[in-house]
Amino acid sequence: MEDNQKIIYGVIDFIEKNLSEKLSLEDIAKIAGYSKYHLHRMFLSKVGCTIHQYIRKRRLTEAARKLVTTEKTIFEIALDCGYETQQSFTFAFTNFYGISPLIYRKIGEFKPLELNYIKSKEQRNMFKCYGEMVA
């Protein structure tokens, strides 16, 4: 496996394990041992989106899962995903999914989208990443 690919897998693994925490490019780059500029460019070229976009999409995908599989209120899910208000969460969710969180919950069907970067079944199982990554 290419060194850059190992680094990206490590970054993705770190993000997945800390998805509910406050994550910044600066902190992730420091942990990975790279400048934020270099890590940003490497991640973008390999994954097809920025680290910030990846985290946002993963959190919204996790929110969609929680809407369907839990009894948590939309506000609680918004807080879980790092949003300070239900309104800002609803706006971001609606922009991402094309429907409001309430309607998504009423439909009751969660269909995770695979990360385009993770190609093999082994890699998909290893990271269990969801969310379509489009540049």
C-alpha cells in the first residue's frame, strides 16, 4: 500500500473514532505529523474532498442514521453532530439530503452511501465509512 494511502486511512480512522469530538484540520495534521497545508492537499487528492467536507458529510450521514434508528429528538441529534441550534442543523441537513430531518425520519429508511475512496470490501469493513464523497 502506498505511504500516502496509509496516512489517509489513518486520518480517516482517527476521524471516525472521534466523529463526535471537535475536530480541526490543524489538530488532525498535528496528530498525523504533517503541516495542515500538506495534509489538506494529500487528503483532497486522494479522497476528493477536504477534511472539513468529509467530517461534515460524515456527521450528517450519522445524523440520518440516528433519525431512523433512535428516538432522540432532532435537537439532540443536532447537538450530537456539533450544531449549536436545531435551525442550523436543519438547514445543513436539508441542503445535503434535499429533505428536512423531520421528513427523513418519517420516511424511516436509512441508506448509507459508500465512500468512493474506499474501494475494496476489506477496506469498507475496516473503516465502515458512509457518505458519498464527491469533489
